[in-house]
Amino acid sequence: MRPKRLNWWVFQTGFALFCTFILIIGVKAQVVTDGLVSYYTLDKNDIAGDTVKDLVGGKDGTIVGEPESIKGHLGEALNFGGKPDCVELPILFNIGEKPASYEAWFLKTPNSRVGWQYILTNKTNFFDHFFRLGFNQNTGQLRYYTEQANNIRKAWVTDEDYADGKWHHVVATREADKAQVYVDSVLVKEEEAMSGNLGGGETNWNIAQDGNTDGYLIGAVDEVRIYKKVLTPEEIKQNFESEGLAIQPIGKLSLTWGWIKTAQSYR
């Protein structure tokens, strides 16, 4: 084999191994996409004016008030200072009696334990079907609330208080009459939920308020995701360790590999 041929072969083989290594890392770091309905990174690059982009479902949200962009768990996050700061979302999907998962990263400080506060809800009034995920009154304990029409509801809180100034990952699920809350990829609470219609198909959704212009969040939120399925413990662990969708690296690899194959054809 001539030296030029050998050098090219070494370069091509080495680069292919490098691309494979990067691809494996990208796949391991990617969030679960099966059943993913909407994804709000809350990064600066995904916010245009008052519009918060939904990277998956195209159901963009609208910023109300003046939440501050701060360093988040991944990229940037929005820091909400109470009323009127929130993100109003359109109708995302009709939960009904179907399974669902709601996910976010949050950060609350010890001095933010004031009243009821919420991370995510599909509620718009007290006479509808809805869920709410947030914090119990005057604490940093997570509160998961499922309600059917006419004030028939199940609500419960976690044992731990998470208003500690650190980023935490929360996933709340519901399937039939079973609800679960995971924090930092660990199951911390499993209780009974309303098994009937939880709405979602006729009402707007909200980040950082209770859907009834109250219960505004004092704290930061990052990486909000909504699924039309119950995430498995393995999928929750994957999302906890993920670094986003990882679409660009994969696309760049395919382009680069295509360039190498084309370049080889000229030799």
C-alpha cells in the first residue's frame, strides 16, 4: 500500500471510530422521544420575544410578565417571581382517561415557600377536569392534584421538601387510578389518582401558575416535557441524565461522513 493510500485509510478509519463514539454518546444523552407531545427547553435560543418554542409539537407558549432568563440545568431556564410571571400554553392534547407523564427541572429557594405554587397544569377553572403539579401551601413539598368535574379530586404531597436552592428533576405520571412522582429519577411517592377524565383537550395549559390566575410560582423552571404515556423507571433515568434532543450532532455526523465518502471517490 502506497504511503498516501495508507495515510488516507488511517484517517478515514480513525474518523469513523470517532464519529461512532460521538454518536453513541449523543444517543445515550438524548431524551426519550416515544410519546413526547411537547418540549419546552426554555433556552434563550428557543424564545423569540414573548414566544416560547415547542420543539416537538409546535404548540408554542406565550410569556406573561417578566420572568428572568438564568443559567438552568441545561442551557438557560426561566426564573419566575410570582404573579403575573408565567408561560401560557395552548391546548396540548386531550388527556381524558389516558395515561400521561409531566416532567420538568425546578429550583426553589428556602425563602420562596409562600402560599400554593404550581409548575404545570391544564386547569382553567374549578369546574373542569384537570391535573396540577406544584408545591404544597407554604412549603417546598411537591403536590400532585387530579380532579374530575364537580370538585371530585385526589391530592397528595411528597414527604420531602425541595425548596433547598438546588436543581431537581420531577416526573409525575398517571395511569388509571395510579399516580407516581419521581424526583431526581427516584420514586418518592405512589398514591391513588382520579381514574376518569382529566381534560386537556378543551383548555389551555400553563407553566408557573395554577390556571386560574393564582398559585404563581416563585422559582425557576427548565426542560418542560409532556408525554402521552407513562414513562418507565428506565426512561425517567434516561431523561434525568439526558442533555436534550441531540439532533444536531447526529445530523452533523451524517453530513461529515457523506463528505468523507465523496472525498474518497475522487482518489
